[in-house]
Amino acid sequence: MSTSERVSTRTDRPTDREQQVLDRIDKARRRKPKVREERITLAHGSGGKATQTLVEAVFLDAFRNPLLEPLEDSASFPVDAGRMALTTDSYVVSPLFFPGGCIGDLAVNGTVNDLAVAGARPLHLTAGFILEEGFPVEDLRRVVTSMAAAADAAGIRIVTGDTKVVQRGKADGCYINTAGVGRYEHSRELGVATARPGDVVLVSGPVGEHGITIMLERGELDIEADLESDTAPLNGLVASLLDAVPGVRAMRDATRGGVATILNEVARAADVSVTVHEDAVPVRTEVRGASELLGIDPLYVACEGRLVAIVDGEQADDALAALRAHPLGAEAAVIGRIGDDPPGMVLLNTAFGGTRIMDLLVGDPLPRIC
């Protein structure tokens, strides 16, 4: 009888030595992995034991859910018949931590919001990390903990991801790429090209808080202000608006380029005019003061928890009530109206009684704010 035959036909219990080996394997599988290094090393991005430990001890520990736990190259999940939405974004904000949030919750909220304003219900997110050699592991834990909390608040799960490590000096600590998938639960077609004369423009709250918060945290302005980023998941607010108002034409989250950039996109896509009343735009005093020092209009400053909605003018009151009934829309306002002349242009009726054109900016006045 060959060795293989003896092994395959054996029915007796394992020897003491074999049982000890089996016990060690089982114990190793149940042992909670721990990153012993205090800073990220190139080995953490090599795909070997250090990578596995980092993934299990930091990412899996924070994002644990049944779709992620197999740690396969892709997450597998069933979908109902119908339309799905897919989005992706990358985050390079500097500094990584700021009043009201950090790069982690910013990445989750930004991706959730891109799906939500498209009219989809966010379901799952991916998370890709580019880490710099020497990045503190404790800072990484803070980032992923904030991501886990943001995902929980939005009612979504982070189901797969990737980690790469680059040499010291080749990055800026931590960059994050996310992708999100959502499901449409209604048949309405939303889009800025559907805007028409007579529609109104609403914002869900004060504008410019995120961008100015980042600038103040960098210490580039010699002023102090009690201001926090407005980063937040908008899917609950969007659901309330869509449920209450069938006349919603389009929604956008006012990130880079701010509200002014979105309104230019509306004007050009729908070949309409947009008139904004400066006095109607909610802006906190601290944001307005810092914007004046920078020489920019708050309407061009990024938000991370505000949306712009284009709504049938006859349903403006219903839309405003629906937004204000939600905590994230308590300070919502109607700021303008869609017209037909001059097509493709955005006009601002200023607080001084004049009118000026609000065009797209050539560059970004506040780089790396998301």
C-alpha cells in the first residue's frame, strides 16, 4: 500500500502531534491580527504577510460585514431588476484632519452624495488607499474609523478595497479612491438638461463652509473662526425631497466650484438662463468674511454636505418645506429662478442693486479641498 493510500484510508483519530498542529492552525485563524509597526512601511503594500495583517487588523476590523469578510478580489451581491447607478471619486484633501471631519468621512459622504443626487439609493462602496511610507498607523486607524462611522450613518457598507504603499516623499500621507453603487427606486429621469423656464433654484443650507474651513485649517489666512466643514451624507435628505415633490428636475452636490459652477452647468445643458438673488443665498458671516479676504465669491466655494435642486416653480413651497423638515436642510432657501433669456448664462442680482454675470472660473481658487 502506498503512502497516499494509507493516508486516504485512515480512520483513526489524529496523533497527539497532529492534533497539536491542528490546534495551532485553528488558534492562528482565530487570533486577532495586530499591526506592530507604528508607521506604514513599503512591506505593507507588497501583498505579503504585512499587507494581510494591515488589511485584517485595520480595514477589515473597521469595515467588517458579510460581503467584505471573504476578502476576495470582488464583492458579490444580488440586485433586483431595474436601473443601477455607479460613481467613483478620489480624495486628496490637505490637511487630512480638519474641524468637522477628515479625509475618511469626506470620501464616504462624497461618494454617497454623488449617488443620492442622481436619484439612486446608495448601497455599497469600495475603498482604495494609497499610503505613503512613514504614514502613522494610528492616523490610518482614525481615517478608517471615521469612514466606518460615516458609512453607518449613511446606511451603506464598504464591501471591497485595495491598498498600495509608495516611497516616502512620493505622496502626501494618504489618498483615497472610492466607488459607489446605488439602485434607482423610481422611474423619474433627473438631469440638469431638464431645467425649464419657471423652475426655481434651491440650496439645502449655507454655502462655502467646507472650503473655507480647509483654508483656515491650513493657516493660510491670519484669521480665526468658529467654523466646521459641512461634510454629511445627503441620501436621507434627497429621499425626503423626492418623496414629497414629484417636480424635482435635477440635483447636484455643490463640491468643487461651488453653487456657481453647478448653475453654469444647468444654464448650458438646458440652454436657459439662471438668475440668482445674492440676498437670498445663505452664507455664514465667517465664510463671507474669509471669502472677502481671499477675493472670491462664496458661491464658488466648495460644500460637502449641501445640494442644489432645480424644481418646478409651482412646487417651490413644497420643496422648501420638505428640505427644512430634515436636519440637514433646516436652513434651505430658494435662491433663484430659471428663465429663457439670455440662454446659457447665469446672472447675479447683487445686494447693491446691480446685476453681473457669474461665469465659470478658469482655475480652482482653493486647491485640494476634497
